[in-house]
Amino acid sequence: MSAPTSGLADVFDLESTGPDRWQGSNDGVRLPQLFGGQLVAQSILAAGHTVTDGKAISSVHTHFLRPGSPNHATEFSVDRLRDGKRLSTRGVDVHQDGRLVCRSTVSASSIDEGITHSRATPAALPPEECVTLQELAEADGGLGEVWEEFSAIEIRVSPLDLQSPTTHSAAPPRNIWMRSAQPLSNGPLIHVAALAYASDLMLMATALTPHGYDIGQEHSLDTDWTGVSLDHTMWFQRPVRADEWLLFEHSTPTAHAGRAVVNAAVFDRSGLQICQITQEALLIARVE
């Protein structure tokens, strides 16, 4: 297994293996399966490498079909489903040892004028005044070895008592700042991929906030629960710089039979919403 990486550059450096084919390296985090955010990010990159007419990635819809192994090469194949004047669509399949791990549909759109609006930014302290996830986790015995290895993304958590009243979540939303721990190059595709990588970090923890757990209790979550992402969708409304602080408002409107829906609205420092995220996750309590 590769050693944990302190940045995203190696993970995002896909190697071309043929027409519309790439191979990706793994982030080295010691999970029993590949991190879903890595697979979404690399699928976006593979699709983006086939879009050459100035369009920007506008959405990704990923279905996780089986766990990926951190110990095997990850192969990406891109199907050019459509190229129109305004929209392009790509299908991306991820294989390991000939087995399909996940399948994504990635869309790109031209940057044209049209209607524009954005909801108000949530109430949150600026990131400089928020506690780090590591500090918040001290009361829970620390983050644990797996979470300590997610060093490629900085995470800071706004106090719960600043959260806005809501009718769209079963527990108070959690407002969390995230950014790449290392500066990224200026290409827009790399920043969309970095946002996708970060987007999968705090969703399952949010799904358990109505059930006596909270952000900062990742060690207890790993001990008490088994969780897998079933699907992951992102819509990118505006350009993003993922090496600058982004505010994620996490909420969970519903869950049943262990399947939870989690949403995240992402805002830049100016207060504009730049992305909307929805994930369905399966969470199963560990039986001693």
C-alpha cells in the first residue's frame, strides 16, 4: 500500500494508457476500501481531459457499485456520450482487476449568460476563528489513525450555536470550512476535482447527527458504525478555488432502513453558493 499523501497532486496526476483511458494512483489513506471522494474526483478529471472546447464541468453523478481496493491499480475509461454546442456528457467507468467499481455521468457546459441567483450564506464564524476538526475530536479520544491521514484537506468547524434555524434537516445543520492543505495550480479542472474530493469527507458524520453523534466524533463513528456511500451527486454552479476556504452547510433531511440522504451547500468567502451536493449513504450499527 502506498504511504499517505500530504497533498492531492499525485492523486490527481492520471496516467494516459490509451485513447480515453487513464490509470490513477490511490491516496494511501488506510481505509478498507477506496475513499469515494477520490473516485469522484478522478472520474471528473478523466472526463475533463476529453472536453477540449472550453466547456466547464457542471455536474457529476456517481454510483458506487462495489468497494475498491487500495492495493490495486484503478483504471478509468471514458465514453463520449454527447458533444453539443452548449453541453457535453461523458460516461466514466472505474475498474479494478476487470471488476466495475463505480460508474459516473459527468456533464460540462459552456459559460454563457443567463439567469443567476444564490441563497443567503449560512451563519458561521470565519474559518480563522473556528476550531480544527482535530481540536474538536480531542474530547472523543482523537480522530483515530484513519482520519488523521486525511491531511490533504484542512477542516474547521463553526460552533453549533451559530447555526441558522431550519426546516430542511432532521438535526441542526453543521457548517464546516474546508480547503486544500496545499496550493493548487490555476487550471479550473483541478479545483473542481479537489472540491469533489473534499465533498465526501463529512457527509456520513452528518447523517448520524440526529442519532446522538456529532462532527468531531469520527473515532466513535468508526468504532460504532459501518458506512458506505451508495451514490454521490454534485452540481457546480460557479467557478471555484478549492485552495481557498469554502463553507459547507451539511444537513440530513431524511433516513430510513439505514439509508440516509445528506445534502451540502457550498459557499465561497464572498457568500455565493458555488455547488450543491447530495449523497445517499448506508449506515449499519456494529454489533458486538
